[in-house]
Amino acid sequence: MATAATTTTINIATRVTLRRLALLVGALALVGLTFWAGRASAVSQPSMESALGHLEQAKAALERAEHNKGGFRAKALHLTSEAIVAVREGIAVGNK
């Protein structure tokens, strides 16, 4: 037969376990809501994101190219960098 002390210890352990479980469920719910809110506010822009990736690849290729292009490589690199900035700004405006 259980004594009063044993029953009290079991009740305290159960309460501690339930508190931990409630905190875990609350934390998971908070993470889920945060993720959902972030996805809801960000508009999918696959064409702009694709363009950004292509521009970044083009910039990397231009950086690897030899410098004997009469200044056109440098000009293309500059214009590509400006285009990257413009696309990023467009994505930011589209996400508002």
C-alpha cells in the first residue's frame, strides 16, 4: 500500500512531467506559428529568384575571365553587380 509521502512524490513528479510536456508543446507551437507567419509574408517569386541566381553565376564567370577585353569585362561586371542589386530590391518590394 502506498504511503502519503509516496503519493505526494508521485503527484509532484507527474506535475513536473506535465509542465515539461506543456512547455514543449507550447515551444513547438510557437516555432510552427513563426514558420507559418514567415512563409505567409514572403511571396514566392521564382522568376526573380531564378534571375538572381543567373546573374550571380554570370558575375562569377566574369570575375574568372581574363582581363584583356578592352574594358568591356569590367563594364559588364559593373552592370551585372547593379542588376543583382536591382533584382534584390525588386524581391524585397515584392515581399512587402
